[in-house]
Amino acid sequence: MAARANLFKLACQTTEDGTGADEAYLNFNGGRIWGPVDINDGQERRIDFARNFTGQCTVDLFDEDSPDADDWLGGIVITESERGLGTRVQAFTQDDAHYTIFYAVTEAIIEPIAE
């Protein structure tokens, strides 16, 4: 049975970049869904993303760096068992960064098939 991940906002407690804002972006099951967005210590950014999934899905946070490789700031797993539990909170804490993501899991929305 499918569920729907609804990602609301990302809060930054500590950036990975020691010299200013991170250029944060999110991947959902390996594909980019949001960003890059400049974000600094103490700031929040709206995400407003929703997608159906079955079983579980992954959300990974990165700091875009150029010309170097992007920094992975952490990943979370969202499961169908979280459906109906209200707003959930998980943290990304890799590479000396600290971010919090706010989301909810609801019933899947079945999109009508275009004729």
C-alpha cells in the first residue's frame, strides 16, 4: 500500500561551510527535488514537496560545492509506518553540519490517468 511523503521545511542550526551560507539541495530516492538554496545558521526554508512512495523512501541533503564535489550532509529514511502520526522531525548531521527537516506521511494520492 502506498503513502505520501510531504516535506514542509528545512531548518539550519549549523552550516557545513565555515565561511557563510550553504547551497543546500535535497534528493528524494536519488533524484534532486529542491534547491540549491542559500541557507545560513538559524534560517529556515520552505520545501513544499510531496510524492507517493511504497514501503520507504530516502531523503538526502547536500551542500553544492564547485568546483569540488558536493558535500553529503546526511540522509533520512521515511517509512509508511509514519502515516497519520502528524508532523515528524529528523536531523541531518554529517560533515559538521546540523539541519532539521519537518515532514508528514499521509495517504497516497492517486492521480487520474489522462485520456
